[in-house]
Amino acid sequence: MIPIRFDHADAAAGILQQWEAAGCSHADASSDKPPFSIVIPPPNVTGALHLGHGLNNTLQDIVVRRKRMQGYETLWMPGTDHAGIATQAVVERRLKENENQTRHDLGREALVDRIWQWKDQYETRILNQLKRMGCSCDWERLRFTLDPVCAAAVRATFFDLFQKQRIYRGKRLVNWDTFLQTAVSDDEVFNETKKGHFYHLRYPVIDPQSGEPESLEIATTRPETMLGDTAVAVHPDPASAFDQVAAGLQEKLAEASEKEKPAVEQQITALEKRRDEMLPQLLLLRDMAADGRKLRLPLLDREIPIVADEWAKPELGTGCVKITPAHDPNDYEVGLRCQLPMLNVLQPDGTINAEGGKYEGLTIPAARKAVVADLDALGLLGDVEDREIELPISDRSKTPIEPYLADQWFVAMNELAQTAMDAVADERVQIFPERYRRGYLDWLSEKRDWPVSRQLWWGHRIPIWSTGGLSQSEANELSDQLEKVAQQHPGQISHRIDADSDDTVAVFVCVRDEDETVEADVQSLGLAQDPDVLDTWFSSALWPHSTLGWPAETAELAKFYPTSTLITSRDIITLWVARMVLMGLNNLGEVPFSEVFIHPKILDSFGKTMSKTAGNGIDPNDVTDKFGPDALRFGLARIAGDTQDVRMPVQFECPSCEKLIDQTRKTQKLPRLDCPACGKPFSTQWAETEEDKALPKGAVVSERFETARNFVNKLWNASRFTLMNLEGFQPQSIDVASLPIEDRWLLSRLSSVTEQVSEGIDRYQYSEVARILYDFAWDEFCSFYVEIAKPRLSDPEQKAMTQNVIAHGLDQLLRLLHPIMPFVTESVWSYLGGLAPRRGVPEPVNAGAFVMTSEWPTAHADHHDVKIERQFSEFQKIIGAIRQIRASQNIKPSETVPVAIRCDESSRELLEPMKAYFASLASADIVAIGSDAKPFETDAHLGLPEVDVDVHVDLEKFIDVDAELGRLEKLLSQITGQISGKENKLNNESFVSRAPAPIVAKERESLTGLREQYASVQNDISRLKAKKR
RNA sequence: GGACGAUUAGCUCAGUUGGUUAGAGCGCCACGUUGACAUCGUGGAGGUCACAGAUUCGAGUUCUGUAUCGUCCA
């Protein structure tokens, strides 16, 4: 006997096993079915999956399962990403916390070993999370961005780009993380406003001419960087710079609201004053720069020039700005323009290097203190102002970023970016929702070269061997030797000679395959491999083809590339999606996917991004534990509309009483809480003390999944009812036209729903699909069809036919729901198969072992019948009217009420055979039906003018006159309101003359109906009042 | 500073090309448990559609502006 509840915990593991044993999700590259393929956005091995991944993977699985059912050879390629810096940072942080060691204590090899251990642990966890969610990836294929297959793709790509001169070496100011001692990308830096100081310093002028100042004053928030100063800049044309700023302010004034105007006016006055006071001095400075006057840099006693550059803003500070090209992005640009030396004063660990003279070895804060004190002692320190400073912070180590000049490998983006832009512009790649196109195109149009070096140990080592400091002839000789090595290893070696410094050159060799012999041959010539690794996104960019075996010409690649669609989140459209497109085009000449769907991001109820660090992160496993995998998936699908964010309230689940407790901003971060329901304490992810850790842990979940769990239960129980009534099931052919209205209504609805669901999935309208299925399953299949089936199944004459139709209805519903709720549908499917293995309308067919591999339903256009649906809706309205009257009279469901239905002849023909259903749906006994049906002596009446029906309920046994009068009065006031609304509208001359005639006619008609209804209700009221007396 | 999105019932969200008195789920209130389901059923209460203008016979829906929140980019 089928149990009363679906025990997901019990069922899920078995179902997974059966699917696996039957190879349901394995893709066959040699199949002749049309291909459909998706690559998983590889989750980071940094940590476990959160609900955002849950959403992402649910949406993919829905598409994948649906396509598989449609008969495509479907590959969902799983895998994980090594996430270079993030993973290394996590492991390094733990190393520091647990063993108080740095990576340098451990050494490269040992650290990388540790990270592999971490990776193994989290990869296992991640894959289990995906499997538990029911993700139907091809688990026989599994890639990792650092595995040998992906590594071969990385090497081949790098080699190719190197040969095409699209990879070059250059110096670049990078965001240097002094803690992790690596450059981090712009995306890994956030800004924080901190309190700091604005120091005014004076640099003496060397040999000032008469009338010229003895010293120049500059101001800085980072005084220690003066050690690296190589110039002071002034504006080349201060007068027109002032004019330009003034013009800008005037423009702003013209656009300003009254409220803002005074502030802008004030700015203009201040600017004018400043111009008057400062312009002569600034012109003088400009002339000094032109004249080649120099400054003496204090503390280091170095001569530095005054240069003219527009970066010096006359309207700010003293109008002079110190230039530190190696430690400030803007100054770097000035340095390039004015050909200034780039003087690096930092060690990789953030201490001052030998260039800093006596400050060598000091940390930045210590150097700052010392520099300021020494300048003060020399009388060269001016004002020190308090000021708020925007400080760049590394997202990885949470320590301040230092701009730092370093050698980096770059990918030239000019042409590559253009190919990726073209692919989207001409819609070879379509992005949904469409609004995300713009961000993609804008970002690519900047065509900024891509710095791919990372000073890390975890990642693909850059396949470049080099040696520097050579004379041109030495280099040529080496080049000749390399040619010889290259001949021994055809297609494996590419090299180039490049300037190293002003008078020396370096030789760079790129080795294609990871081949120890080749590498050894190169090394024997005195070349050493670059210590850096590649940006993670370099390997991720190859994911759609590297996972299929490229550069090898595999059957998988032939069958499944290009992939069909990519489903991901918007924050990596540029970092990942754009780069996959250009790499796919470069390596294979074909876009990697034709459609990209960007799904929303999940926020908590305060509008904050969900994350573990915020304490509001939900683990999909916790939701599955509590509500089941189907509820998790359905709950996620139903929130996936086309907005960019969705909110999800977050609760703690009390481990003692299972109550859900709303998170507040405060409780999100507490190590322990007391359950307000049962009073017992529990711990959270923040628990640190032994005492707190000993408490049972409260999971973080969301009540949003409760609805979905209830839906699973509803489906289960409707199935249970159906199965309990399939005894003696005999498959039979069915003539649809001869079926009673309720069956044809079901088939018609199934036809519409199938079409809507198919179209919805094609357009990635998940929330719409979930809603349609929920409403159909609950409000139509359960609330009406199953209820109506009850009397029919106990009628021997109708039983067999009804069994066939309801089995078909359930069968179709299971198929339609399967992509969203795979477990419960599979479970019911196997019960159904036990009782009715051959089923279907109009012709029964063998259903197959798994719903997962069953055929996706087709929408039978010939089953769709507008008239039947309209007629059935009339029936539903009458049921509603009877229920309304019953409820207002407080009549118990166990009591049957006599009902008379006044309607026209065609309705009578329709409703006559349905009389029994009024009993099961509304406990009503239809005593009269048709045009001659009359009100009862003790009558309650509800008119349905839109279908020209009057419903009369006999209240003889039940009448509560006051309750009935109450109901009627309320009804009357509603009608009155509507009538006056309509009258106003129709009395409005311009409405009548200007609105389209059909609209006006409709309003007139509806007013007439309302007036009739009014009269009728009023009549009922006076009748009742008379009776009362 | 720029781009994008959101603002509709206590909460989370639907609302198709403008056209009856704006819907759902959860929560709330009332009633109901002898076989599909209390993870349920039936009924009910609850909304100046953020604000201000404009277009229109008519605006939750179109346009302009403002505010608040969020995300991304500088």
C-alpha cells in the first residue's frame, strides 16, 4: 500500500541509485539523436555550495531533463574550478590560524599538496550536494580546471596566442596584496572609507631664480610614497584649466534644482577667488617647469624635475602634485607621458626596499611615521589635516592594497574582444534577459588587455621559460640553439626576443605540451620557467571545449560542441561568459553556446546578498533535509523570474522543536540563540566557545520552501488516491469525442498546460512554468478532476473509462512536473507503472520504467476545446455560488442542501449529467434545473449574470434570517458601488463619444445586468424582512 | 559619477498590447476531520499599486521627475 506521505529522505537515495544503474544521465557521443549540451558553471572548490548554486543548478537541470525527455542526446557536463587565489587564500589563512605558518615556511610543493587535499575534500562535498539535488549531470564525465585534460587545453591555447603575438609581457601597476604577496585583479578589490590624514610637505627648489619660491608644497595621504617620487607636476595651462572647471560648474548650475543652486553658486565664487589668488603663482610654476628647474627630494637627497602635466589640478590643493609612478595608477600615467623613471620602493611583503635608504626594512605604517617625523624635524612638514580616505582593500586577505609595478603577461584584447562583440551583436550568441547584452558589449568595447599573471602557486604555471640580461648577439646565438631544439620537437616550441632593459634583451620560450623532455631541453639552455601561474579565468574561458577533450579531436567534441545554452549569474558575464566566447572563437572558430540565460540573484529579506560571511547563507542540503529535494527545486524554480534579484526571508530552524525563527540583522551574527518557542538554546555557524559548540546546531533555512513541500505532498496524495482506485485497470482505446465534459475538460486543459510549459521552459520562464503547473495540479486536477472522479470510480459503468482517463492525466502531470520535481514524480511513476504499465489517451502505450526517460508530452491541439472549457467554468461558478451561500449560513459540510438552478436549455443539457458532482463538490442536491427552476419558499439566491444563471438554495432546515440578511445587505452594497461607478462612467460624455464602441456597449450591458441583480437582491431582502415579522 | 533593477495585501511575489471593483502563496479570522491530502478543505477580512506631474474618455500598466533600497561598473 502506498504510504500516506512521501518520505523523500527514504526515497531519494534509491531513486538516484536506479537512475545511475540504468545510466539515465549518461550521454552517448556516438548516438545519432540530435545533441543538446550544457556545461556546468564550475563551482569553486573554495567552499560548499550555497543556495545561489542551488538555483543555478536547478535551472540547468530543468532544461536538461526536459531536453532529454524530448529525445535529445543530452550532455550536462559537470566539474569544478580551482579558483586560484580564493582557494590558495583560504588554505593559507588556515595554515596561519592553525599552525602559525606562512606558505614560505611550507614551500611551493608542500603548499600545493595541501591545496589539493582541500580541493579533494570540497569537490566531494560539492558533488554530493549536486547529486542530492538530483542534478542529472553525466557523472561518468567529470572535469576539474586543473586536471590534465584541462591543462592540455590551457597549454595549447597559451602557445597558440603566444605564436600569434597575442600574448606579450609588460610592466603594469598591479593591485598588490602584501599579505598574500600576489597581484589581485580589480574584481578582487573593494574600497573602504577610512579616517586618515592629508599631509602637506615642502620640497626645496634647487637654485631658485629671483621671484621664484624657495620650495613647493605638495599634499598627500601617503607620505611614505615620497621615497619613490620622481617628479612634481604642475598644470601646463592653468588658466584654461580654471576656465574649463568654471564652465562645468556653470553647466551644473543651469541644471541644478532650486535647492541645490546655492551650493553650486558658492563653489563658483570660491573658484573665482582661488583663480585670482593663485593664477600668477601657477603660471610661474609652469614657467619653472619649462625652464627645467629641479627640486631636492628631502630625506633621500635626490634631484627630481618639475614637470608640466594635466594631472596636476589647479583647482585642488596647492596645484602641485608629487609623482610616484611605481606606486600610484594616475602617477604611472604621468610617468609614461613625461618619461619619468619608475622607482619601486617596496618589497613584495610590503616593507621598504633598498631604494628607501635608511627606511629600508620598515613596514608601510612604520615608514610613514618615520618619514613624517623626519620631515617635521627638517621643518619641511606643513599642515596635517584629518580626512576620510578611500582605501582599496583586498577581498582575499582583507588587507590594504598597494599599487605595485610588476612584470606581467598580457593577452592583447583588441581583436579577440571584437570577435566576442560581433558574436553577440549578430546574435550567434543570444543573451536572455536581453538587457544584459549592453553590459557585455560595453565591457568588451573597452578592449582592455587582460593581465593573466598571478603571483600564486595554485594554478596553471605559465608555460614560459626565459633568460634575461643578454646582449643582442648572445640572444641571437641562443635563438639559433632554440631553433635546433624546436626542430627536434616539431610544433612544440615558439620563442621570441624582447627588450629587457635599456640595453639588454631577454629570450622567451613558450612550450606547447606538458612534456618533460622538451622542457628539460629548454632548461638545459639556461632558461628558467616563469614562477607565476595563470589567472583562473584563463582556464575557465576554455571550459566549453576543454571539458570535451580539446585540443584532441574527440567524439565528444564533434558531437557536443558548440554547446546549446549556458545558465549562469550576472556577476560573471564579463569575467567568464565574454571570455568563453572569444576563446571558443579563437580555438575552434565557433561560439561556445548559442544561448545564455542569466538568472536572478537571491537576497535575504533585508535586500542583502546571501553569503556565509553575512550569516544568512543557506545550504541546499539543509533545505533538503527539512523539506526534501523536490521542494528545494520547486521553491527555487518558482522564484526564478526575469527580475535581477529575488528576496528570500531567512530563518533559523530550532534543532529541538523544529520551529522556524526569523533572522534579524542582529541574530544573523550571534554564536547562539534561545528558541523563542521552546526556550532551548542552539548554536550557529559563529559558535566559538566550547560551551556554544556543544549545543545542537540550528540550520539556516527559509520558510519559502514550505509551500513547495506542501505542493509535493498534495501531488503525492492526489497520486495516492488515483493509485488506490486503479484496481483492475484495463487499458482501452478511447474515443475522445464521446467522453463526458469533465474528461474532455481535463484533456483540453492538459493540452493548454503542456503547450504553456513547453514554451515557458524554452524561454527560461521558470517561475511562470512553476506557477502554471502548481495551479493546474492543485486547482484543476486535484480540486476538480479528482473530486469529480470519486463518484465515477464507484460507478461500475463509468469506472473503467474513468480509470483510463485519470491514469493518463496523472501520467501527463508527472511528466510535466518531472524536470522540476524529479524524485516525487519518479516515485509515483513506479507505483503507477505497477498498476497501469500500459496507459494513455486515446491509445494506451507502454509507459517505460522511468519518467526521467519517458517522452515529453505533446500538446494535442485537437484536445483543446474552448467551448468545453467555457462550459466547465460555468459549472465551477455555480459550485462557487453554492459554497458561498452555505458558508454565509454556516451550514456544515455533512449537511446536504437542496438547490435549484435557473438556466437556459443548453446549460441544462450540460449540467444535467453533472448533478452527482454537485453532491461531491458542494454537498448539494439538485432538485430542479432549467428555465423553469423556481426560488424556494425559504430561498437564498445568488445571481450569476455573466453566465445567465440563478442559483437558489433552500434554507428551510438551516435558515438564519439575520445571517442571510447580512449576506444580502453586503452583496447589495457591493452592487450599489459598482452601479454608481458604471453610471458615472456612462454619464461621462467624453467616455461615450471617444471610447471604442465595443467597450461602451460592454459597460452598458454590464450596467443593465447589475441593475437587474440589484432589483433581485432587494426583492430577496424585502421578502426575508416580511418573513421575519 | 554611470548603467541596470526593484518599490502592488502584514511577508514573498504575479499582473500579458492601457478597458468591469487589482490576483496568488504564506500569515490572520470563522467553520469543518468515518478513507487522497490538517503538509488539508470551504468561506472571509486585508491594498490611495513609493511619491509628484504629464499623456488619455480611461493609467498598477505609457512618459518625465523625485525618493528609498539593491546589484554591477568607474
